Amino acid sequence: MYAHGGRRTRAEQDAATVEIGYALVSAAFAAAVLFGAVAGPAFLFDLPGLLAAALLRLGVACAAVVFVTRVVSVLVRFRRWSRSGPPRPDGNP
């Protein structure tokens, strides 16, 4: 995984930085879309107070779960890839 006896090369550091940025941006986008889908009706329609509050809370909870899940899944996939190398086009390891 590391070149030079345990130290990361500049390219490895840059790849990790890019992957972290991608994980955060894609997770924020997915969470925002899900929040809009769940809580959007509370903003668009004149719903009763309790229903609107429930939709907002459910939207926030779902968005938080999706955000964390997306970040973790992208970073775990990157960690596996960085250890084993990129997948081969023919599908063989």
C-alpha cells in the first residue's frame, strides 16, 4: 500500500484527498436529494403541524443515515482498491 517503507507517496496522498472530497460531496448530494424527497411536501403543501414536523424530522434522520453510509462505503471501497490495485477490465484479480 505504501511505497518507501510505510510512507505514502505524494500521489497516494493526493488520491486519498480526492477520494475523501468525492465521498463528502456525493454524500451531501445524496442526503440533500433524500431530504428534499421526504421533507419537501412539508414545504410545498399546507400540511397539519404535526405531519409537517414529522416529515422534517424523518427527512433529517434519513439524510443523516444516507450521508454517513455513503461516506463510509466510498472510503471502504477506496481502501480496498488502494490495497489491491484497480480492477482489471477482464474481471480477473
